[in-house]
Amino acid sequence: MIKIGKINFPEFPFLLAPMEDVSDPPFRRLCKMEGADLMYSEFISSEGLIRDAIKSKKKLEIFDYERPIGIQIFGGDEEAMSLSAKIVETVQPDLLDINFGCPVKKVACKGAGAGVLKDIDLMVKLTKAVVNSTKLPVTVKTRLGWDEKSINIDEVAERLQDVGIQALTIHARTRSQMYKGHSDWNYIARVKNNPRIQIPIFGNGDIDSPEKALEFKNKYGVDGIMIGRAAIGNPWIFKQIKHFFKTGELLPPPTLKERIEAVKKHALWSTEWKGERTGLLEMRQHYSNYFRGIADFKPYKSQLLSTLSIDELNTVFHTILKEKDIH
Ligand SMILES: Cc1cc2nc3c(=O)[nH]c(=O)nc-3n(C[C@H](O)[C@H](O)[C@H](O)COP(=O)(O)O)c2cc1C
């Protein structure tokens, strides 16, 4: 059985990926209800944390029903990372994750996120600084390397294990790939098969169906799977995969009514957490995903996109159910 710190996982855990502007407490709550075994905060800037930035502080909010939950930080400065680890410890997550995978320019080109993949010595130093600053279990999420010519995940895994990380999640792309092309899980399997590697290795990249999850589990031998984009608008994916693993059968897709119920909850929790206006503005990015594949939904989508209160949102849903004759 996999154990990280005090967390005991089910035999094969499914993780919700940290996703900026997506994996906030309202979304995490839905994923938890649908079976996510471990979730992470959005990534938090270590520089922001030590400067007490409101945006960074807000991302530290976690709730007991989310456990086990990890908080993810990023940065390229040892002292800032070390101080941030101490700040993170005050809110007592179940683990602290370091992001060495973010490919976006404003992060990676400032020597943080995936930028650190260019300098393994620095990566090791930053990780050591974090491990030594906290009693929390420290994990890392990273990519295969900076680009195709400099894939260094084998060395990264060994050296980070040696400085005390307790699990490693590998997104099987390089930084140059951003989110394009395919992830190549052969590299993850190579790390997993390295006899020196004792820590759990979680695989990440492009898992979007129960069948693919099972195929990749069997083919690449990872200790668990992390899911990102496929959970956006589809928190049911965790339940769907688990059901398939157990029974070999696929659950039917959620009905329109179930989707509406989920969006209602998501929107309500968003407004409770962020305020009604901001909560609903931020919900707009989610509607297309929740209702993907529903026939003749376009007119309703534009109505949803103009709502600025929970009452207005509920009115649109009421109309949809009435016009589609769903009770
Ligand atoms: C909108 C979005 C935001 C993301 N933000 C983060 C982040 O804050 N931290 C992180 O480690 N990865 C972040 N990622 C990367 C995901 O965690 C994940 O590694 C990637 O999407 C590949 O997994 P998938 O194919 O299952 O989506 C983000 C991805 C997306 C699409």
C-alpha cells in the first residue's frame, strides 16, 4: 500500500492535478465527492506568499473534507521557497508539493517551474531547502526535461529522492512541448523500473477515459494516476474510472439533470468562496465543458454566460429543465 507521510492511499490512487484558476476549493469539492483520492491546490508563488500577496494567501485555504490535500508552491529562490514552506505548514495540509513543471513563460523563463529543469543542481538545492524547512511530507511534480534533447527525468528522480521527497509526479512531456503533442509515458516507466527508485511514482498526461487509465496503469506500472484537463467539466471521471477498474463496465455519461445539479453546486460554492459576482464570472469558463455533447445547448449556453447571480443561474436551469421536459 502506498503511504505518504500519514496518508494511507487506496491500492491505486487517482489524483486531481493542480490547475491554476481551476482546482480551487469549489471544484475540488466536486472532485472529492466523485472519488478523487488526493487533490492539490493551484500552484502558489513563493514570492507572493512571502510578500503576503492576497491572491497567494487565498490559495492556501483548505478544508477538512478535502483531505488528503496537498499545497503546491513554485519559485526559484532558496530562501523564498524555504520561508514559503514554513508558511504552508501553518495551514497544515497533508503534504507540500513543489512545482518544477510549469511551462508558461512568466514562470519558466524566470527560473521557476519547468525553468528549474535546466539546472538540476538548483532543483536539488531548492528541494532540499523545502524539505529541511518543514515537517510536512514534500513531493514534486515535474516534466521529462526542458526539451527533447535534454530529457533528464531519470537523474532528477534519483537526486530528488536522495534529498527526501516522498513521491514524484511526472507529466510525460517536456517544457518545449507545453501541452502539445502526446505525452510519452515510456519515460515514466523507465523511472519506475529504476531499482534505485523507492518512492511512489505518479503518472500524468492525457488520461481522459477509464479505458486509457487501465491501459496506462498496466503498460507503464505507475503507482497512481493524476488527471487534469479531463476532469474539467467532468469531475465524474474519477468515479467512472474506479467503476471501470472494479467491474470492467463503463458507467453511462451523466444525464443533463446530473450536470445541472453539479454546476449548481459548483456555482454556489464558488459564490460562497469568492463572492457572487466574481464566483459567477469565473464559472463562465466551465459551462462549455460541463455541457459538452448535449444537443441543442448553444442558446442556453449564451444565457448561462450572461448570469451574474445565483438566482439568474437557477432561472436558466429551470427553463432548460422545463423546455426539455426533465423532472
Ligand atoms: C488550466 C491549467 C492549469 C494548470 N495549472 C497547473 C498548476 O498550477 N500546477 C501544476 O503543477 N500543473 C498545472 N497544470 C498542469 C496539470 O497539472 C497537468 O500536469 C497537465 O494538464 C497534464 O495533465 P492532463 O493531460 O491530465 O491535463 C495546469 C494545466 C492546465 C490545463
